[in-house]
Amino acid sequence: VQLVELQEAKDRFTRRGLELAAVTYDSQATLREFAAAQHVEYPLLADPDSKIIRAFGVLDPDNSDFNRAGDGSAPQDMAYPGYFVIDRSGKVQEKFFEAIYSDRHTPNNVFGRLFPELIEKSRARLRAAHLTLRTGQSDVVAAPGNRVTLFVDVALPRGVHVYAPGASGYLPLELRLDAPERFETRPPLYPPSRLMDLPPIHERVPVFEKKARIAVDLIVPGRSRAFFSSLDEAPDHSRLVEIPGTLRYQACDAKVCYRPAEVKLLWRLTVKLRDVPRVSPESRRKG
Amino acid sequence: MRVSGAAPHRAARWAGGVAWFLVVVSFSAPGSRSADRPEPPEVPVEQRGLSIGVGIPAFQAPDQWNRPRDFASLSGPRGLVLLFVRSADW
């Protein structure tokens, strides 16, 4: 599924000068048939001895029966799933791996990390007290185990600031997601803040001015049989999931700090099962 | 215990598969109430793979068209996104 998802996102990367390739422990015959069937146009590299996988340090040491592909007869030594972004000089610029093998960054999630300004945002701007909000997300459709980014862009008028995390004694900007059952979230990511001098009270406090994006990564359940079953039984094998969130903040200007405010936000994500057929038995790796 | 591959489409298959159900039952721990796949031990993800800033090792491998490929032949003007996956035939 990841290989197909990456094909669907290919043009976004190549337009930015980044080419794509993937490495698996499969044979060249397996990859040839898979690529033809799934219309994969970027290079799929066969690493049947797991040499490249070892050289990049991403060999999954779990060779138990439950960590085998295919029908269980395939050889072992697969890779941890994840991405390296390598610059033109051959140095690792970024990497995106998950601690849990079944959770995977979507290609759009990776793209959003590399080019945050290019993620699609909602057209609607939400006006709240002393600021304007706009929500967005890396993906609108995701599969079980996918990691997608939800975010809110906060735009502040000139002269207005909100407090950043770490501002003691003040109510900092805070985003909380009310994740649906079995969904997981990662801690919110905030942009760098600026230390503001407050001479009258001899304090320096971290603040956000002009704009700030708060992003939270959401992990769609990837190991829950009940969740898979609910999708399997749903029409079109998909479910629309709503993820409510709350943004809390206190806006201030040079003269006054306004009352703390709270805004309710909502993201919608379609979770869909995707079934990619296996290659023919003669193209499968043998043990 | 890992019940099967992580890819959702496989899970879809075993959701309705009697054979898989029997496998799950036979490997479930006694007294286990949940059929969910338990989480494997947490691995320090930042230690996984080459570190940021490190040069990658030279490599060569055939692609699906049986062309030998190395980094120079794969990279775009701003570099390469290299995805490692478990298997295309999961």
C-alpha cells in the first residue's frame, strides 16, 4: 500500500526536484510484476539479500513467524518501513520512521514536513477573538496505520501576541485533540517562539506574533481487529471520522491582556481499507 | 505477538478468514481478552537507520525494469526520497 500511495504522491515530490525510489527485500521478479500491476513509475529496487537494508541500518531484527511477508515461506530480514530524504550530495537530510512497525507516515505527511507551506488548507477562515484561524491536514483519505498531520494556522493582527508553551504564569497557546477511540496522537509541534521583554514587570516571556502553526500527528489504528472489522463491514470499506479539537489561548497587545479564549475546531478524515492484490505465485519469493 | 503483516489489506483479508482466525486463537495468550495485535517493544526511533547529516553508503541494485541503479542515477536536482518497505508482496 505504501508503494502505491507514494506513486499517487509522486508528482508533488518531483515538481520540487526530489526523485523517488523504494527498497524492499523482494526479488526483481516480484517487483517487476508488482510495478506493472500497480502502475508504479518510480524505481523499485530489489534487495533480496537485504544488503542495502543493512547498510542503511534499517534491518528489522524480528524474524519471528509473525513478521514475515506473503504466505510465510518467504525469507526473513525485512526492513523497518520508513523514509530517508537524501540531498544531492548524498547526505541524509531527514528521516521518517515510526517506533511501531505498523504505523507509517503517509507520503503526504512526509511532503508536509519537507514543505509545510505547501500543504492544502481549508478555504474557510475562522474568525475568533483577536485572531484568525485556518485548519488543514496532510491527507483527507488515509488507511489504517497511517500517520497524518492535522494543523491549525493562527494569524495574529499587528501588535497582538499570544503566549507560547513555557510561559509560566500565563495561558499559553494550546491545541488539544479529542482523538476518536483507538486513534493515537503525538505531542503538538509548535513553531519557534520569540522572547518578549515586559519591562514593567521585569519579565521575558515566550510569545507568538504574526502567525504560528500548531501541528499534531494522528495515527489511524493499525493493529485493532475491531477497527479493521468495522471498516470491512462499512460501505465502500471506508468511514468518515471526525476529530474535534480545542484551541486555547490568551491574546495580548501592548496595553492589555484579553480574557482567555477557547475555539472549537474540527477535522474530517476518511479512513479506507485498500487491498492491493498479491503478485502471482511464480513471482513470489521462495524460502 | 504479531498476528500478520501490518499492511491493512492483509488485515482485511484475515478479518474474514476462518484460517487466520484459528491461527489467532491458537496463538493467543491464555486469558487474553483482546484480539488486537499487541504493540511490540518501543524502539528508539531516532536511533533507527543512518543519522541525519551522515553520508549514505554506496549501493547498487536492479529496479523493476532490471536496470542497475545507484544513487547518482536515482537522485533528482534536490535529492532523493528513499522509501524502505517490508515487501511489495505482503
